Amino acid sequence: MIQLEKRPQPSRLWTFLTPMLAVVITMIVGGALFAALGKNPVEAIRTIFWDPLFGEFAFYYRPQLLVKAAPLILIAIGLSLGFKAGIWNIGAEGQYIMGALAGAGVGLAFYPLEAAYIFPLMVIAGALGGWAWGMIPGLLKTRFGTNEILVSLMLVYVAEQLLAKMALGLLRNPDGRGFPGSRNLQQYPSAHNAEIIAGTGIHWGVVAALIAVIFAYILFTRHLLGYQIRLAGQAPKAARFAGVNPARLTLVCLGLSGALAGLAGMFEVSGPAGQINIDFNVGYGFTAIIVAFLGRLHPVGILLAGLLLALTFIGGENAESNLGLPAAAIQMFQGMLLFFLLAVDVLTNFRLRWKTAEVV
Amino acid sequence: MDLSSINPTLLLASLIVASTPILLAALGELVVERAGVLNLGVEGMMITGAICGFAIAVNTGSPFVGFIAAALGGAALALLFAILTQLALANQVASGLALTLFGLGLSALLGQGYQGIKPPPTANIKIPVLSDLPVLGPVLFSHDLMVYLALALVATVWFVLNRTRAGLILRAVGENHGAAHALGYKVIRIRILAILFGGACAGLGGAYLSLVRVPQWTEGMTAGSGWIALALVVFASWKAGRVLLGAWLFGGISVLQLNLQAAGVAIPVEYLSMSPYLITILVLVIMSADKSRAPASLGRTFHASD
Amino acid sequence: MSLTRILASAVMALGLAGTALAEDKTKVGFIYVGPIGDGGWTYEHDQGRLAVEEHFGDKVETVFQESVPEGADAERAITQMALQGADLIFTTSFGYMDSTINVASKFPDVKFEHATGFKTADNVSVYSARFYEGRAIQGHIAGKMTKSNVIGYIASFPIPEVIRGINAAYIHAKAVNPDVEFKVIWVYTWFDPPKEADAATALIDQGADVILQHTDSTAPQAAAEKAGVISFGQASDMAEYAPLPRVSSIIDNWAPYYIARTQAVIDGSWESTETWDGIAPGMVEIGAISDAVPAAIKAEALAMKDLIASGQYHPFTGPLNKQDGTPWLAEGEVADDGTLLGMDFYVEGLTAEIPQ
């Protein structure tokens, strides 16, 4: 039977090969699915993976990929810090919401005043909102030893209810004819996270995501905190001997990941989304967890994983409207891609060996 | 405001029905987590169960067969998760989330053509004598088979976990998989079985929605029930009896707020809706001081060479 | 206009020109907020799309995208349809309003139609259905049919559209049955079958024997069937629940409008308009009144429908007071569209408060 034998070192070759292998398997299985639905599989795969990058309208889709991937990357970078240290924040969705609420709240508080300081204040408020929401599981863990996975998840539901409350109450647009939802920040120049390069849709959130990638890369390769994070994740006991303060590390990781998720929410609400509304959150906080793992918790990997996921979103939409593929098929296709990406990673850390059954 | 229009007996009876889907799903997830595995794909397994149960019940005309199909469907999806996390050693959090995405898509595809169809009715079984009791009769003893089954499952899960050798082994695996392995227990095999059981229960919960509580099929009809089930397990501090209490609390708050509204009470809906989650966090904090904590190996990957 | 914006629109125009040449069919796009199988709101819009396909045959090609979240994703979805050469795009949810306006400003040659909104542009029209006309007829039937004199109403969000429906139904139930009482539950969702079912059950448990709903799933119908009370289809006919519990329905029939607007684009006669149509042009349809309703009541209901259709009767005709007793409409006075569109008050007699 097949047995897994742990490699002494993760294989460098397979680190690069596995994602490609997964994409190829997904194309084959997904193609079969599309064929079963009566669509031309080659055309469907081309629409999803090729057209947004090199098709006729690539000039529009290429920057849109960055826009779609930016919040995923920003959140995933923050999460990867904690994940490496064995600190599990799975409530980024809640921190994303709170960042958006805080950022938009500050912006709307100034309405209709026009001033250059409003947007920077909103950025700070967004980061603080997410940070505060991330610190709750952090403080509970360090004070009482409460499991941060579960507390951060519970806080997502609480944040969703707060979002509904705000969209229907305090932040509701007084000129919105009674519909839920805040004023559109795109129409409030001082609070608008506007395009940096016209016609592309690229906004400050994209810049922030790229900075976060670089920042995380330097942190892990050059900085003491990065070393401590890795040590705490790989060898908690050794970390303690080396003087790592686990409580401090927990707070730093949860606070930072919360702040980055909050920033992502703030950039999204003041830019592409425009307004606080009941369905403002569309699951970026959860998808980012997948992005972090697909990127193998490495900053560059996360960048690529975020872009790949954005590609399947945008390409998938195209396949829906151009080829009439049901949204459900695209959703399944994405689920498959994630499965295969997660499954083949085993080859990086393990070797497959044929063995005769052992006597236990 | 007219609180007298709320009939407590009817309120409790509909509370029991409303809490059954999350109760079933949470019981399954409880066993999974007790084995040391965190499967965040409950929502995906529930909705897959909902459509499998619905489609088979419609085609066979038998809700009973439908429920069996739902359990199989949920378990089949759980098998994917088991392969990923137990054999390919993938991260459980990411795999669970991917499972939800996959399940939502799969169910929507399977469900095409089942919209607007009515499933065969699931009969209420009035237990003789008991169902004639005042208050208790209509609240507890005038429901369909699945309600009784769910209640029986609470007792069974409690019994197996706490009073049998199998339960002891399962808990040992969840607490310290290294030690359990050293003692000669097949950690991976036990976990896979627990995951399959969890999937079957989630599937039943989903089918209860599509066949009894709603009863119809619509895309995305679980509308977050799976996530509530996850919260419920934590709220219950991994104890079967408390899952039942929690299901009534979580289901009850929703039913209660709707009833209060109907009675004309102006209530802050959002604050009421977030209260179960805040209570859960509070319970978690109190529990951390206590000895009964989360299974120690929860969410950690096991490989014999570790 | 800044240089960068000119450049941007030039780039867009270039992209457009590329496809416009290859086109001879008229391409019509639809953006849906839910899945086409929701059995209610989105389902009816998709029926409208299919009607366009059937009506024009080879002359028209339709495309659609379902379950598009409101916000950033909507803007991209609409843009991509415009890029792919759509000549006319229907965006079918209120939340697409600003996205539609944004995209429309970048594609001056593409026509846009936004459902239920209020912002227009040279190439953006808005359209909506006078649903309250149907509500009035439902209210009449409900008031006559109820035996407990308690009518349950499952409401989604406290917005003018929903409040208008509650008022219209109440006024006409009260007119035929002075003892009638409305119980309203706000579920804060358009689509959540388990919650809608629970809400229906709660209303029934508290004595309601007629259920009206302003949410999109058929879950309340099933709950009504189980409890043996009557209900009305919403947005879609929900005929699978006829003759009981569903005794009638209000149907959004978008097909005539979609066909007319597509024809206008083909003819080159399309202009930006604001349409708010009711029973008369067929945008609001009353689903068959089932035999569970006595013939006399059915005849009255149909008579009211004819009067509304012919314009002889307006469901909001005075004398009507607001909930707090202040006069709203004098004897014979008819509500103006502005007040109706921004309706944020109950009429006299409704006991609950609108949540804030």
C-alpha cells in the first residue's frame, strides 16, 4: 500500500510544481463537469483562465484582477503571521466589517465637509476598528486562555448584526428614500478611495496590499519578530527558551491581522463598494484564509494565490454570462480547485512510498 | 402590544421544530471535534443533505428513504474532507471552508429542476397517551420521527462518548493523538469514521429543513444554519446534553423574536440576534477557567511520524 | 474633464468599437441579484428574459449573470456585459443603482434599465411595478376570508415599497371588515426560507388565518398549507400551492416591458424614461383566484381589479388619516406618486410601529 514518508526538508521542486499540478487536474475534472453540462470544455476553461489575462478585453480585466485580489491579499498577509505562529484567527470577516464600519463612520461623521485630512483619518479608523475586533480574542486568550479560533468566529456573527443595525439605523442615508444603506462614499470626494490610475479601478487598497506583501517578506527574512513567529510555530518550547513572550506574540499577531483586515474593509467600502449595506461583506475574510494556505503562508505565494482566486472569480463571471454556465457550476469549480491545491500540497512535505503492509 | 396572543405551548412546539436541524448538525460536529478534528464545512454538508434528501424523497415518494439519502449525501461530502485532511494532511480550516464552497455549488447544480416541487409529507407521529398530556403532549410528543430521532441521538451520543470504550478511545484520540497512537489506536481510521458520522448528521439536519421545516428546495436554503451549528458545539462546551439546551436557545431566540414582533412588541432585532454568540463567548471564557476545555488536539494534523 | 478621464473613456470606446462591428444581433444583458431558481423575484425577471428571446427569435441574443452581489462586483459584472457588446442591460435590484449610473457614464452608447431605483441619466431609465395595486385586491380578499380577523404579514425591510404594500392591504381589508387586525413581522431579509417559515408559523400560532408575504421564497406558503390557513403568491404565481393555501397572487410580469424596450433599441427610438406601471399595462398581474374563494368575493376582487386598471379607482383614495390621526388625504383625494414613493408612515388603524 501507499505510505507517506515525511521529507526531512519540504521539497523545493514540489513547492513550485504542486500548484501547477493542481490547476491542471482542476482543468481536466472541471472540463469534464462543463462537458457534462453540455458546454464546450475547452472554451469554458479558456474563458476562465485565458481571456481575462490575454483576451480581447484584458485591458479592463488585468487591473480588475488586482482590485478583486487586493482585499484577499491584504487580509491573508495578516492572517499568515498568526498562522505561522500557531495563532488561529478565523474571524477576519468580522474584523473586515468592523474596519469598514469604523472607516465609513468617521467619513460620514464629517459629511459634507471637504478636507484633505478626512481620508487619512478614515484609514486610521479602519485599521483601529479591525485591530480592536482582533484584540478581543487576543486578550481573552492571553488573560483566560480562551480558544481564539472560536471567539474570533463568534465575533463574525456579532459584527454582521452590527453591520445590519448600522445600515438600517445610524449610518442610513437620510436621502436614500428609506432604503437601507449609507450614503455612497464615491460621491463624497474627501472620503472617496478614488482610482489612482484613471480607467483601471486601481485604488489605495491595491497599493496597501502590495506594501503588505513587501512588509511581510522583509519581516520574515530580516526581522526579529518574523524569526520569533516562525520559532513559536515550529518549536513552541524552544521559542520560550529563546525569550519569546507568547502572550505578547499572540496580541501582536491578532492585532496586526485584525488591523489589516480592517484596512481591507475600509478601502473596499470607501472605494469599489461605496457604501455600508446589509450585504456589504461577501466572504473575503473567509476566502482569505484559503488564500493564505494556498500561498503556503509565504508572502509571494499569497500574492499569487490571491491573483489566482481573483482570476477564477472574474473568469467564472465571464463564463456565466458568455457561455451560460450556471453560477453553481463556477462555485463548484472553485471548490474543486481549492481541494486539489490543498490535496497536492502533501507532495511538498511527504514522499509517496510503496510498502508492504506492516505488522502492527 | 399584546403578549397574551403568544401561546407558550405552541411557541415551545415550534421551537422544537426550529431547533432540530441545528441540533442534528451540531451533534455530528460535536463527535467530529471530540475526535480532534475541526470541520468548518457543516454548511456545505447540510445543504448537500438537503438536496439529496429532497430529490430522493420526491422520486421515491418516501421521506424516510429521503432522509437515508441525505445522510449518505452528507457523509459522501464529508468523505472528501476526510481524504483531504486525514490522508493528504491538508489544513482543516482551509479544507472545511473549501468544502462549504463546493457543497453550495454542488447542491445548486443537483437541485436544478427541483424548484417549486412539493416533497411528500413527513407524518407527525403522536405518541399514544403521552401526546395527550397537557402542555408536554403538544410540545414534546406530537412531532415527526426526525424530532424523536434527534432527541434519541442526543442521549446516544452522550452515552457512547461517556459510557463506552469506543467513546473513550474517540476522546483519547481527540485529546492527545500522539499518545493514542502509541497505545495502538488507529487515529486516522477513528477520525475518518467520526468525520463521516458528522457528515451524515449534517445531511440529516439539512434534509429536515428541505423535507419538514420549510418544506421545499431552494438554492442556498440553509442560509447559515451550518455556521450556527458550529457555534452551538462551542456553546455546549463539547457536551451532548448542552447541545440540546443550546439548540433550544439558538433556535428559541429566533422563534421568540418573531413571536414578540407578531405580538406588537418593538424589539431591537439585531441585538437579540447577536446575543447567542455573545453568550457563547462568555461561556468560552468561563470554561477556560474550568477544566472542561476544547479537545486538546482540535484542528491539529496527525501523522504517525510526528 | 481631466486628461486621464478622457484617456480612460477613449480606451473604453476603443474596446467597444472592436465588438460593435462584429455585431448584427441586438444583445440584451440581465444582472440578477439572486439565483434564477429562487421561485420569486429573480425567477420572474428571467421569465421576462426568456419572453424576449421567444419574441425576437434570432434577432436578439440575451445574456445574464445570476447571484451578483450588490456593490463592487455588480459594477464589474455590468461593465463586462457592456464590454462584451450588450446594447441594452437590465439591472434588476435596487442595490445596483449607483453601479448602473457609474458604468452608464463610461458607455454612452449602451442603454441601461435599472429596476426599482430613482436615478436616471441620458442612457439610464428606471422602471418599477405598482405592486400596491395588487396588494389592495389581496387586502380585500383577505378581509373577507378571515374568520379570526387576524391577518399576518411577513415584511422584509422597513422601506417605502414594503410599507406601501402593508398600507394598501390594510386599507382594503379594513374597508370590508372593520374588526380586522394586522400583525406584522419584519424578518430583515428578502430570502431566508427557514426564517420565513418560522415567521409564518409564529403568525399562525398567534391566530392569523391569512398570511401575506413580502419576501421571495415559497416557505410561508408551505407553512400556511400545513396549518390550513390561506396565503397569496408573491412576485411569482406560486401556483404549485393553489388552490389552497394560495388563493391568489401578485405576479411581476416584466415580459411586456422588456420586449417593448428591446424593440425600442432595435428601432433606435429608445429614450430615457421613468416607468411605474401597474395592472393596466400588465406589469402587475393578479394570479388566478382559486375556487377556495367564494364566487361573490372573487367577483368583487375582479371588479376592483378592472376599476384600478381603467384608472377609475386608486387604492390610496381619501379620506385617509395617518397612524397618529393626522389627516393625510381628504375625501376623494388621491395620493400623489411622490408621497407614495417615499412612504414612511402607517395609515390609521394599524397598531404596530414601523421599526427605526
